[in-house]
Amino acid sequence: MYLWYETTDTTSDKTSKQHTIFHPVDRTMSSQQLKRSTEKAPHTEPGVAEDQGLSPTSLEASADDDTHQRRQSNIKGKTPTGLGAEPLNIVILGASFGGLSCAHHFLDYTITKLRTTSTAPNYRLIIISPSTHIYWNIGAPRALVGPGLIKHEDAFIPIEPGFHRHRGHQFTIIQGECKTMDKDARTVTVELIGSTAQRRCSQVTKRLSKATSPVSPAESNNPKIQTISYHALIMCTGSSAHSDLLSLHGPHLNTIGALNAFHSKVEGAKSIVVCGGGCSGVETAGQLATFLNYSSHFPVRRQIKNPKKIFLITGSDRCLPLLKPKVRQKAEKMLKNLGVEIKHNIRVTGVKEEFDLTGQSKLELSDDTEMITDLYIPCTGVGPNSQYAPASLRDGRDYILTNGETMRVDAAGPRTYCIGDVASYSHNYVLDVYAAVPVVMHNLLNDLIAHELRLASPYGGNQEKIDALTDEIYVQRHVDSQLCPISRFGGVGILMDKSIPRYMVHRLKGHDYRVCKANNVVVNGGNPYAIKTAMGNKYEAAMSVWNPENVTDVAESIGIASLNREVVEHLARDVEFRLSEVLNEALKFMRHAKRTTLTTQDISQALRLLDVEPLYGYESTRPLRFGEASIGPGQPLFYVEDEEADLEKLINAPLPKVPREISFTGHWLAVEGVQPSIPQNPTPAQGQAEMAARGPSGNSTLAALSGNDNQNVRPPIKHVLSKELQLYFDRVAPAIMDPSNEDYRNAAFASLKTDTGIHQLVPYFVQFVADKVTHNLKSIFTLTSSMQLVAALLENQSLYMAPYVPSIVPSVLTCLIGKHLGSSADKLSTHFALRDFSASLLSSIARRYGPSSSTLKPRIARSCLSAFLDKSKTFGTHYGALLGLTFIAGGTGVRSLILPNLNAYDTVLKTGLEDENAGKKDQAEHVVQAIFRALSTLEEDAVLVGMSATSQNGHPEGEALKERLIESLGEVMGQRVYESGRQGLINAVLEKDLAV
């Protein structure tokens, strides 16, 4: 393995980067490098000893050396930097959920915001963990049952490959166990595991003198025991279960060995005892009974001939004591149905493992009885991994005393933090870990920046900037969420303090124990129960109900062989959102019908309301009941159960009466034009009633013939505006278009933005805008006022504008990409200002109403792209089209729509810039600026995906770089981008495979 370290030398006027590659064979530096590093060792400025982590003992021991170094530094006038300056260590203890999330957050976001001053130090991230793999202990209750249920390669994920994308940063992963922590010297003592850990620790060790450097690891005589100093420390060591099967105890190979040994004993075991009535104990007992004692679970659960006896011992009078009574009772009932024998109010006081030749275990119980079993699994809670911390930092339960708001360990000195199960604030929930990560990393960034500011001005010159740094406060969510799979297809659970049905427990956790999220935890530090949103580095704790595998199955059924995993996850979340939208609307129909059961008719009505074709052939007034079958491992199949018919009732039911035979009779309707008065013919009174008109749908011809057409039928509702609204429209419309009275115009716009009673006037205002735009293309004032009217209507929160968006967009597009706007007397700036305002207005419409209309953004983008590619259009049209594409499609649209066409567009630009007409030349210059603005979005997106904004990224320099830019962008834009000198923009433009 190669370690890549990057250091910045700020001693020269220009910033230069030096790279050092350490090879595993080169375990020590050369004598010249060591001498050069010793000569450039950093000195300590007065007043900043505490901030750098120096202890009083080390200061007194090296007082003479410090005085000598201070004199030399005063002569040189600069603090050594570059390779001579040792980076400050940011140490993370633990590499489980919390440690991985903090490490990725630091390398993705925090490190890019540091080095705010010229004297700021470099930083090195050191991750210390006793295991090179993370154990997916979420699935431990099923993994311990048998080797095929959750494979070892799925349960144990290597950590180091997850950090390959951070190879450009200074960081190292050291396998070792923290033994002691000295909060005064700000060091941790680590027992290294394996030669690789020793080699990596030696590669970041500076062999300077007997005195320990405050910012680098130091060696001891024992190569396995090393002391590493820290500038900042994050403790994420978590907790450990009492059983080797349920959590890591040292390297992951120990846990694999424990699982293999347990699997080898399970087959021959006749009795298994699980101790603990919490979620782990109930899950373990349920999974053992489900997969060991039953051969099938659908359509009928079949038990094997000689089932194993499985006992669950709890120390209280109930299982799952923290959950609601109904949930607890349901869990116990499911366990008893599986054949699990539950013993309440009994504790295991002693265990003698393999007390005889058969290898059985003897359990001593609290009721003075003994119990002999083949296998014993303790699930009696967890204990914090805090043995390394001083006693002054731990509470009565050995959890590390942590500030519940800032996540700092106040008693351990500055820049010391703690999150996760080892911290005193935690309830041992996964959500307590990931909700605290943004708080810890924000406060760490503040503390590191404050240290840099103190280094830049040790006598308090930057105190105002330091005081302006505000901490983020952690607010713990006091809602309970627990999922406890018990049987093959179900379990019990609560989500956000709400009980959920068994099939949701299976869908959310039981079907694969979230193994599909393990890669995201290691590679991105993500929450296994969360979705990363557009909130930057924050995670929203939300569970995905819809399995992405269902999307893959549907895609394969229609001929799409392979879909990108990220696309599948996005589609799954979109399907889940749309299903919830349909169900919410269907529930409204159910409540309006005063029913408590949802039917297929409610779903059909909801689909019609959402403008979706309903499902035909599923009409039923009774509630649908469905069952679940398994077509393979982790592949449930849901089906609708047919209604059972009672044959006995059908046979004994009375037969319906036989209908009478059909008979025909005849009578005279008229005899020589005269209707006879017989019962079969209508009377004259009935005939006159039929001739009368009845409402607007009556036969007017017959009514006129009979003389009954003088009735005045009034409609029940008058579809006219009230006089107040008519007067309002007559006053507001002229005021908006009056250029002589600015106060009236502002008052009219203010009223349109806030008035809550003008919803009936919206279609009239939309038609008013369309008429003004269509017939006044030569008036910049009229067009601008029309766009301001549209903006005011959109800003009014009480108006529902979604139905009128298709009528508004054409008017806005006309003002954006119209060929000739305004007259020749208008200034050029007002012409382009109108297009700028129209582009921002169009962007607001697309952002607000795009999610509800899937075709809105594509239609706008096609219109803008067509206008841009049409060389016969004016530069004003091209300018508006570029703005529209930039605002609507963002960086992705610029890369796929604008960038490939710039080379062909270069001839149009050169013609305009070389034109003798000053007006046309100025318009071409505006287009160049619009293209440059669009390309800048690529630079912003490149920063978001982690591309360096200063390195060359393998691209050429000088004239070769200029030629490459001209080849990609054309002569005009290639020259402009090259002359800008923005390396980040150049990298983003030339990077073809950048995932935006």
C-alpha cells in the first residue's frame, strides 16, 4: 500500500504543493530528510502553548531549546512550513458507525474549510480501530443462526477500501486498541495489532529527540505500544455486548471464529438458552426458533420432527419492557407460537461453560435452581468501551461525560469530543449517533479555525472573529423507534412512537437486516436508516419502505437489463413518495364516505384526482386481504386472497322464484288519426304535461307548439365576478401599466403580493399578461410590468397558481427568448435586464412547480436549446436561451446541452465580436458573459463532488492547455477561460467523466 501525503508550502509568494509518497519498504526517512525536518521544527509563540496542546512538563524540559529556536525564528522572520512543519493530528478512536461518519465528514467537508490564514498548520487524520472490518451487528441475531443466512463477506465489511476516494488527503488508518489517554499531555497510548499497523505508525513518526513532539506520534521501546499525540480527539469507541456473537471484541477474526464455533454446535444442540428480555434477546430467540425448528413458513408453517428447545430468560415480568403493553404482548405471543419457552423474573447468576465432557453449560439461576443447556447466548445489554479514559472523565456507569449540547468532553480540555454509545448522552440508538455527527464536526471546525486565528494573531487581534464563531447545539429527539423482527415474515416495532404492523417490520428490517446499506456506511459514512438529502452534509432520519430491488425487477421485466444502483435508489424513493401521495388522497375519500376501511374504489378515485389512469378490474366494495409468499431468499411475493365461499350455505339457500313467461298483447294506438281512450293510451292531461318545457333540458320545440315556452328558468349559480372584484381589477390593471405614477404601481404590486381574496381574478390577470405581451413586444416598459405582475402573483402565498402555470410560461418565454424586444430607442441595458428578470422568474416557476409537472422542465429546456442552436436568431435570443438553460437545467444541463455545442457556436461569436456595428458587438459580448456564467456552474458542481480547485488534475499547462481549451470550447471561449486563470473552472470544463 502507498500512502500519499500532500503539504502546502506558503513561504513563497505563490502557493506550491509538495507530495511525499511513502513506500512500505522505506520505513524510515533518510538522514538528510531527518536533518532538514529537525532544522525546520516549528517553534511555539508566547500565549499559544495551551492551544497547541503543550504540557507544562515538556515546556520546562525544553526551555533552553525554545529560547534558541525563538531567536532563530526571529532571525528568519517566518515559521517553518512545507515538509519541515509537522501536521497536527486529528485522532478518531473507533471505526464503527460514528467513527466512519466523522472521518468521511472531515475529509469531505471540514478539511476544505481550514487553513484560513497564512500561518495555519496542516492537518493529518488518524483513525485508530482494533478491527480492520466493521461488523454489521444489526444482523447479528440472524447471522448467528447459520452460515448461509447472512454471509461473512456481507456481515464483515473492510474499512480501508471505503477511503480510496480520499487518497489525496493526509490520513492513515492504524489497527490498534487504545489503552490509556492522558488528557494533560494530550496523548493516547495504543497497542498496535500486526506489522502493518507498526509500519504505518512508524511512517508518521518523527524521530527527533527524547522529548515528545506535541503534534506527532512518539515511539517507545516496545514496537507494539506507541503513544500518539493529538491536536483534536473524537472518541467513537461505542459499546460491546457481553457475547462475542453480537459485537466485535478486538479484531474481526475473533468474531468470525466465535460465529463459526457456534454454527458448528447448533446442529447437534438440543437446547439453547437466550438470556435477556430486550430487543436483542427477543430477536435472537425468534430467529433461532424460526430457522432451526421449522422447515417452511408458507402457506402453512411446518415444524420439524425433533425441534430444539429454546428458552428465553428475562429478569423482569415482561419482554421488551421499554415498549408499549400491546407491542410487548404481541411479541410474547409470537414467540410462544414459535415454540419458545419464556421464563420471567429469573436472572442468571453464574455460568459454567463446558462443565462436563459433552460441552454443555451449567447456568445458576436467581431462584436457587440450575439449568443445563447445550448453548448459552447472553443478550443482557451492552457496556461502554471506555476503559482507556481516566476515571475523572467517566460517570457512574463508565460512560464518558459528554456535554449533551456541544458534544465536547469539557473535562478533557479543548478540542475533545465524544459521540455514539460510549457517550453519556446516548440511549444506545443508531439515530443518536448520526444526529450528533453534524454537531460534532461543526464545533470541531469552529475550534480548529479559532486555533488558526490565535496562531495568526497571538496577542488577541482576531478575538472578534473568534467570538463570532457560534456552536451548533444538539437537540435529542425524545421519540422511540425500535424494530424487532421475530418470525420469518414479521415482528413487532414502533416508529416515531407509533406502532407499525408486522409486514412493515419485515420490510424495514427483517427481510435483509439492512445489509444493503452496509456499503453506504463504509464508503460514505451514511446512516443505514437514513436518506441523504439536498441538505448538504446533514442526514434526515427517514426509513425507506419501498425496496429498491422491486424497481430492478420491474426494469428487467420491461427489457432494461442493468440500472445504476444510485438510479435505482432514487427511483425507489420516488415510487415511495408517489404511493404515499395516492394513499393520502385515498384516505380522504374513505373519511368523506364515513368508512374506516380502505377499498379499491378509494384508490381509483385518488388516481383520477391525481390525473392518473385508474386500475381497471379491481373494483370491490369489501376490504382486500392479501397474503405473502417467498419465491426465494429475501424475495417476498404478495398476493390477493380470494374470498372463501361457504358451500353449505349455498346449497341450503332457498331457490329464487321462477319468473313468469313473457306474453304479448295488442291495442289500437290511433284509429284514422284519432287516439281511442283506452287504459293503454295516455290521457290528454298527461300529454299536455309532456309538452311543457322542464328546465333548460326540456324540449323547446314541443313547448313552443303547445304555447308553454314563456317560462323563465334561472340558473342556480351566477358565474360572474362580484362588483368589488370588478372594481379592483379595473383599478389595478391601469395602475400597473401607468409609467407616470410610480407610487400607484408599487401599491398595486404590494396588493397583489399580499391580498388573500383575489383568487377569482387570477385567470383574468393571466389573460391580461398574455394580451399585453402579445401586442406590445416593442414596449420594454409594458413587458417588464407584465413580468412584475406575474412575479407578484407567484409571490402571493394564498393563491393556488399550479393550474395556470401552462398559461404563464409562454408569456415568460417570449420575454426571455423573443427575437425583437423593445424599440431601437431603448437602451441596450434595459433590453438585457428584461431577459435577466424573465430568466429568474422562469427558474422560480420551474423550481416551485416542476415536481408536480414532469414535463415542465423538459419543455422549457427544449425551447431554450432550440433557440440557442438557431443561428438565425439574434444575440438577444441566444442570451436569453443560455440563461434559461443555466437556471433550469443547472450544471448537468450545461455539461450535456451547452458545452458540446460551444465549438460550433464559436463562428457566430467571432462574427459578432468582429462586427463594426457597436450595438451588435456589445450584444455578442453579453452572450460571452452568459456562456462564462454557465460554465461557472460546472466549477461549483465540481467542488461539490470533491474535485480539487487548485491542482492540475493531469491536464497540460501553458500553451498546450490553451490549445486544448480552444479545441473543446472554440477560440473565443477557450481564450476567455484560459485568461481567467481559474484552475477549478479549467478542470471542470476539461473533465469529461465528472459525475455531477
